[in-house]
Amino acid sequence: MVKSNDNTYIPLGGPSKFRPFWSLLTLRLIASHYADMLEKRMRSFLLTTVTVLIAATGMNGCASAGLTDGEKAELNSARQNASKAYDNGLTKVSDVSPSARATRPEQVPEYADARAMLENADMSAFMEESRRLHEKGERSDSWGFAAIDMLAAGEDKAMLALIDAMPIGDTPDRALSRSWLRPWGLAAAGRNEDAVRAMKRLRDDLPPILYRGHMALLQEAIGEYDEALDTYSLTSEELTLPDIDADPSESSILQSLAFGKYRILAFREANLKRLQGDDKGARKIYDMLLEADEDDYYATSQIDDIAKGEKPEDDELNINEALALALNDEANLIEERQALAAVIFAQSAEAPFNHFVSALRQSALVLDPSNSGVREIEAGHLYDHGFFEASARVALSGKARSEERAELMLSAAQAYVELGKFERVSALVEEVLEIDGGDGMTLLSASDLMIRADQGARAAELAAKARQTDIQDGLIGYTHVIESEAHFQAGDVEAAIASARNAVELDDDDDGMKEFLASQLLNSDATRQEGLDIYKELFKDDPDDPGMMNNYGYSLIKAPDTPDQLDEGYRLLKRANRLTPFEPNLLDSLGWAYYQYGDFDQALELIDKAVAAYAPFTHWELYEHRGDTLFRLGREDEARGAWQNAVDARPPRHRRSAIEAKIQTGMAVPPPEKRTPPLVRRSEPVETNDI
């Protein structure tokens, strides 16, 4: 399942298109704060990112192109040093680390380039290529990966020799530069004082929070635990989470982003305190986190462990583990900048697959295969961009404790859902339940997967079982939400509505629950008006939210009773589309509105954009809409193909039978009459009419 920003849990599936989606408004507030600074730096950053992608994943072309004579001389010297290191037996191209070799898939394709290796999560091939380039003295901007693999292989001397051979400033990205890697190479060689001095030289080059985290990780890895704790020293002022809903200002949003980074450092500090026997000090940090966010589940669980006298399961970090975390921290920063750049320049929340970020995280897993947190993130990164086989392999690789293994198995099952391997999904879910079947969140996640694997009855059973656990009170309502979706998937609309009512009865102040109930009520003619009435009241409280505009607008145009209803829904959707023009659910909703106006060409154009924006994922409702529209345009063979796509995307049982009937006999219902939509001016306020 997906955890939303307000700590509620939203199912990945859903009865229809009534699901939360990313709004760009928050990111735009952040972007406006950064605008002046980014004016000078962001375009340079984008060029750097492109360069890094070519350097780190293309591994072709000439590294010396565009260099000055002095820089070329330095690069030639570095190549000679690398060649000497190879001749002296410090490195061999075939000697990739065992952890890199372990990522080699059973069936190895012929890779077009290093990008394809990353997309297939094959770090064996990727590190072989990095070492080969170092051996030949080529592409020095990719040698950092070879250095990381050398550390993973225990080749400490070779790693430091390689780093010292790297030209200063040759690598376009800080995370693999000579100066960034050198503290870690020195630490691996046992030169601890030199390592700390080298890290201190990075103070002005790294963002303050990132430098603080890197220094503390290095100090812990070399055994300077007191110094690491002094470096962390999180304060209550730093661990303050603003109320963005109450104060959606630029400063509060930036403070919220900073809180996320400080929270990570706080957990590292608290864990190190516990390892040093200072449970009292760790408890103080967890208390500060709970004061900032009373729903911080992890902080609560750690306090419970302290109360029970349980000891941390981990030891202090070693060099490999600390460097793996530092690489992941750098990857997180790049993703944050990429999101900002996308908002400013592309006006879209979607970002392409970042091969360099993936290379950093996959390299981190080569260093520390047991890091389940990084493994989960990288599996998700691959999954989000449609590399489902690789995602499942990453999730199921490495070493993890039983609870962490259960979470990773659920991640793999999610990828197998998209691959249509439902037997594998069921097997993984049942194995997870053997490991952690008494945990309420595990049961909810398993139930959601069963819904998406078209096993509604099993999903409803697991959701009901979750209510019998010690699940947090605030999440009991979501057991009814999941149960409702399970009933809907099984084709039992009446039971789905009953479960949704149960969710609202538990907390009738929760607008999210009310909105979910409204979406289910709309699926029955007998309760449709009740659903519209709920949406109308919710919309009055939040008229500027594009997600609400989409959901309420679509509820009006899906099967309008009157022309006025269609017009009002269209106005909402048109306005929302101007705020979030790339959101696939909204594109489909607006396309369906044009369908209802009889403008099938415009409808198809928008629905096709929705299908493309939804990729690499599919949704049955988008394809059903596409099939209906194609049929109205006289393209019946294409319509049947689209309807078959809808069936393959696992619609609820009652909708599946209706779609299958259309495949056989087409559409007998007359098409909507063509009429012109109302003009929606950009400054026009949206009001709800009595309809």
C-alpha cells in the first residue's frame, strides 16, 4: 500500500478513478522559494545530470572532449597511473566483488549499454564494465563505481590507488568525485585521521545537513562514536514539523522538507546512542520526534523496545555500511532536485528513470547487501518505472531479518502483480503471513495485493483479520476501506457500500473516509444521489483542490442525469486540468466528459494521453473508456482490442462481464448527442449548483 503525506494509508488499487493523486501545488511553492537561487544553478544542474547519465551509464565517447590542455595532461597522467595499478596486480577486470556477481540474472540479455544493465539490476555486468574502463584508462568519470566495487571485494589498497589516480574535478557529479570518495578510501586503508581531514575539506561543498550526516557516518565507521554523536546532536528546534495544512507557506514547506532529513539523522543518532548503552538519551530523541509527529510509528516502536529492555539488533556501522548510507543520501538529494527541476521547467510531477540515482543505490547494495531500507527504495524506483522483473529480483536478493524480509517480499509481490504472475503473488503473500501474519499493517498490505491479483474473497478475509490485531486505532477504518475494495473487486457492490459505511461510522470527521464512501455509493443507481450529495459538501470545504475537483467532477459526468450536471462536472474538470495538466486520472475524466458531449475525437485524444501518462501501469477503466470511444468512431476492431486490454487489467467481476459482452456484441446503447461544452474562463470561479 501507499502511505500518504498525512500518515494515512491509501490502497494502490481502488474501485475506480476516485484515488488521491500528486498535486504540483506544494512543489510549486517550494520551487518559487528556490527560483532566484535556481536561476543561476538549476540549468547547470540539469546539464550536469545529463552529463552524468552519459558518463555513468552510457560509458561511450571521449572523456577528454572539451578539456583544456592542462586538464588533458592531468587526465593522461591519471590514465597512466591506472595502467600501472593494473600492471601491478591491484585490479583485474574479471574480479568483480561477490556481492556484485550475486546480482547477475539467470538469463543475461545482450545489453545495448550500461543503462540497460542498471534497468535489469545487473551490477555484475555494470561493475565489470566500470573495471574494464579503469583498466584501459578510459572514462575516468566512471571509475568511482569501480572503486566502490573494489571496497566491496575487500581490495582496499586498489580502491585508494584508483581514487588517487582520478583527475581532480573530472567527475561531473560530486558523489563520485575524487574528493568525495577519498575520505572513504582513506578510512578503508586505516588512515583514520587523514579520512576525517579529507571529509572536513568537503564542508563547503556539501549542503550542511548532508555534510553533517556524512561526517557522522564516517566517524561511526572508524570507531569514533563520541565524535559521531557530537556531530549529530539533533535539537528540538531542528525536529519541529510545521503544520502545512494550517500554514501552507514557502517557509513551512521548506521546514517540512528539512525535517525529513533531520528525522533520518535523529534515528541514526538514537540508534548509535542505544548501541553505546544510552537508552535514556535515545528515548529523549524519540520523544522529540513524537512531539513533532505523534503518529511517528517507528519512534513509537523504538520506545516500546526500550521499555521492554530489548537491545538493538544491529552493531555499529562499518565502512561499507556507512558508505552505502552516504550514497543513498546523495541519491535522495538528486531526486529532490530532479523533482524541483521538473516542476520549474517541465511543469510535470513525473520524472524519467534516473540511471545515475539507480547506479548509486545499486552500488550501495553491492557494498551492503543487508541494507533492507535502500533495497526497498531501489526496488520501488525500478517498479515505478516499469522494470518489474528487476524490481522483484532486487527485493528478493540480499540478506534481511524476518520482518524486513516480509516487507521486501510484499514489494516483490507487487511487481509480480504487474507481470501477471498471480500464482507467485499468492505464494509470496502466504509466505509473508507465515512470517508476520499477526501484524495489522502486514495483513492490510497482503489484502491490497490480493485485490490487485483479483482475489477479492481472500482480500476481504485478510482485511477483517487485520481488525483483530493490535493495529493502531487510526487505521481500523482503513481495514473497512480495504474490505470494501475487496467486495467491490468480487462484484458485490452492496457489501462494498456497507463496509465503506462502517469506515465512516468509526470516524465521521474523516473527510477521506467520507470521500471513499461517496465513490462507492456512486456505483449503485439506488445510492448515486447520496454519493453526489456527500461530494458536494466535501467540495464546499476544499474547492481549490484539483483532486477533489477531479473526483467530484467525474462523479457528475460519469453518467449524468441532466445536461446541467454534465456542464457542472465539465467546468470542474477543466479547471482542475489547468492546475495539473499531466495527471492521468484527470486526463481520462476530461476525455470522458468530451465523450458525453459527443466529441469522440477530442475524447480519444485525451484518453490516449491518460493511457500514456499512466504507463508503465494500466487501469481497466481507462481502457474501457478508450474502447467505447473507438467504437463510436467506427473503429470497432481497435475498440475490441481496447476492451480486451480492460479485461486483462482485472476489472471488478461485474464490470468484467459487461466489458466481455461488448467484446462479443459491441455497444447497443445509442451514442450521446453532440453538443458544445460550456466556455470555462481561466478566472471563472467554480460554484456548486443545486442540481
